[in-house]
Amino acid sequence: MVTTSGFTHAPVSRFLILCSVGASILTSILDIKHLLAIKPSPHLWPYLQLSRALTFQLSYTSSTELLFSTALLYHFRVLERVWGSRKYASFVAVAFALNVLVLPGLTVLLKTASFGVYNYLPAGPVAVVFAALSAWADEVPRLYRYKIVLAGGTETEAETTARSSQGAAGAGGAGGTNGVVLSDKSTTYVLAAQLALSQFPYQLLPAAVGWTVGSAWMGELLPAGLARWRVPAWVVGETSPRKERGQYEGLRRRLEEEGSSADGMRNVSDNAHDTHTQDERRGFGRQVLGYFTGS
């Protein structure tokens, strides 16, 4: 099977990872991590720092969260190759915009319901990562499964021989062992679980909201047709269909003009050749007479 390594055909994934890592390093150098997270009280009220809703997803405040998020985003480049860069960029933009509105509002509701106990929304695009995880789990199939045999669950040699003699070898040969069946996607879910459990329990809310947004986008349940909205083609370096049609139309006209001019030159050449042939067929005397008479 041919595999594509690195960020080939995945410019949006490369942009997300570079921006996430660069912004996290920059906030650490400038020592402004405390300006990213949201506390409904006092940030939203009474200070009215509503701009935090636009910036809390731009950077992580923990290197552990940055590591897990970067690994997941790099793994989700497969989803970009399946969809195309424009569709994937549209998905990320919609998830980011919805999280700006939904997450701070839910945090305020939980603060009110818990009588002020739940009063923190951590920084970082965790919701965007989990939205991509939801789409990736639904869109990308698993390749293989494997089984981890638990201690004390192995069969003896005699039992294995008896099972093989009964025609249950191969797939059924391991059916009687006690173990856990996993797939090639299990390690991705483990990384996502570690990201959701960081800063427990505050990262559980962004993870749940992100998974819900991704599932709603896949099922086209978002309002106003957001699942069908696409970013402009120039954002991902593509050419719009109208511009492509204009380029092809210009090429077609140029080829037609070149073809018509070539046909005209061919007709002139044919006429000249016919005249020369007729002159050769006439005698020398008639050619001289035709020169003076114009025939």
C-alpha cells in the first residue's frame, strides 16, 4: 500500500500545528498565559473582558496539552487528504467560530448551576481537536484489529491442539482466550482521552462540546447550512471555478484564433501554389503575354 508521509497534500494541518506551537511558545516567552483562560467571574463579569472569548483558543498554557494536541492534529491530516484542503479548512473555521459562542456560555451556565464552584475555562483549541476527532472517527475506517491477551487467560498446548483438530483453528483459535480487542485507531483515542483529562475536570467541557459540534457537522445538523459553507478558494491556494473557466475560455479562443490564422496562411499558400502550377503549365510566350495583359 502506497502511503504519503509528512504534510504532503495537507497544508491546513501544517498551518494549524505551526500556529499552535508558535503561539504557545510566544505566550510563554511574553509571560501572558494568564490572559488566555476564562473565568466567568471576574473576567466576564464585572470586568467585561469579552475579547477573551476570541483569544482563548489560540494557544495552550500547558506543554502536555500542546504535545497531545499536536500529535492528534498531525494524525488528522489523513482527514484533510480525504476531504480536500478547502473542505477541511471550512470545517475547522466553523468549529472555531461555534466554540467562541458556545463554550463561554456553557461555562457561565455551569458556574450558575454549581453556585460558583465551576468557574474556569482553560485555554487551547481542545474543542477544535475533538471536533476533528469526531469527523475522523466517522470518516476514516479502521485498517486492522489486534487482541491483547490478559494474564491467566492463555490456553494450554493440549487445549490448542484439541481446538485445532475440531476445525476451529485460525480466527477461532484465539476466540477462547481472555483479552481485549483493539484496533489501529485505539492509540488515537488514548491520546484524546489524555488531552480531555488534563486539567480535570475543566477540559471535559471543551472535549464534549467539540465532539458534539463535529458530529453535528457530519450529520448536517448545524443551523444556517454551516455544513455546506466553504471558505474562499484562494485561502487554501486553489483557483475558483469561475477563474478556471475564464482561463480555459481564453485558451480556447487563442487556439481558435491560431487555428483560423493557420487556415488562412494555408489557403494563401495553396492559392500561390495553384497559380505557380498554372504558370508552369502555360508556355513562356503566354506567360509574357499574360504579364502585359493581366491575365
